[in-house]
Amino acid sequence: DAKTTQPNSMESNEEEPVHLPCNHSTISGTDYIHWYRQLPSQGPEYVIHGLTSNVNNRMASLAIAEDRKSSTLILHRATLRDAAVYYCILGKGSGGSNYKLTFGKGTLLTVNP
Amino acid sequence: NAGVMQNPRHLVRRRGQEARLRCSPMKGHSHVYWYRQLPEEGLKFMVYLQKENIIDESGMPKERFSAEFPKEGPSILRIQQVVRGDSAAYFCASSPRIDTVHSGNTIYFGEGSWLTVV
């Protein structure tokens, strides 16, 4: 399985933008890049996903490098509620019938007031 | 729109008892995944099911653990003869029908069931 590499932790200040990096140098052509986050004592929450083009939704933006070997999750204005572990995951498929997501250790984001 | 519903949220069992965890997928979703998160560790895939079929159980412990997703009703993760090491958060996730590997389909998680074995 293609792996992702993320910093163990990052710190941000409230109201400021946050850029969470992810390296996936062994990504294959059909792998989608997914981002989830997990707040303490809660289930993982879907944030965003993309294939080649940059993506935006109400929660965040996903910037994907042209060679797809890295991506960046952008939180435009961090709030205290954004403090969580953020996971960058490649979506693997197997003949179209198996699409499990393999979680790594993620990045622990701390947001300072 | 109801999300993925898991129950019970918290379950306490004595060593040797059975634990049953239930998961109702989101409306319209026919695929269910179970993940386990041990204390201070990451999420580990356990099993992937469609209605009445186990598609991938490569992450399931070989003994005492089983999962089903019947034609009617919720998916059940069953742990027989629980031991202290089974204490963990168990998360269920669901996704809609997946037609191709290129769908970019994502999965949505429930809030989890916290099992404590005493």
C-alpha cells in the first residue's frame, strides 16, 4: 500500500490559516487523496478528498501538487474546534470492490487562543 | 439525514463475556467497515462487509471476533470471551455502492463504541 508522511504535530493560532502537509511519493495514478480529522473521543470526520485538481468545500481546501507526490490541507481560519488529529490517506481500490482506507498516525494540530 | 449510528456508545464487560456492537449505516449505504482504535494508537481496519457478504476480513483477529451484515438490520461486530486487550474504541463506517475503483468514494464514520473489559 502506498504510504503517506505527515508531521507528528503542528501548532497554529486562532483565526490564522493552517497548512497541513502530506507527502505521498509512491502514489499511483488511481489513488485518491483523502483527509479526515478526529477530535478527542469522537469518530473520524471526513474533511475533503481529491484526485488531481485542487478542491474546496465548506470545511477546507485541498491543494494537490502537479506531480501528485504531495498535498496540503488548508484551513483558512483556524478555530479552537479545529484542534484534532488530521489524517492524510490514500484511497486504495482492488478491482472496484474493495476501497478500505488505511490510517497512519496523522498530525496533531493544536490551536492556540 | 441520520449519520452512521452505533450502539451502545459505552459497554463494560467482564473477562470471558461476549460483546456485541451494532452499526446502522447511513441511509442508502450498503457497505460497512469496522475499525478498532486501541488506547493511544491509530485506527486499524478490521473488516469490510456488504449486505450478507464479507468482502475483506484481513484485519480481523483470527479467533473470537466475527462480523455480519444481514439483509435486514444493522451490522454486528461480535467479540466472544473478551479479554482486557479487547478494550478499545470500535468505529463503524459506511459508504454507498462502489461501482469502480475510480469513484473516489469516501466513507463516513460513526461516533464509536467504547468497550471496557474489567
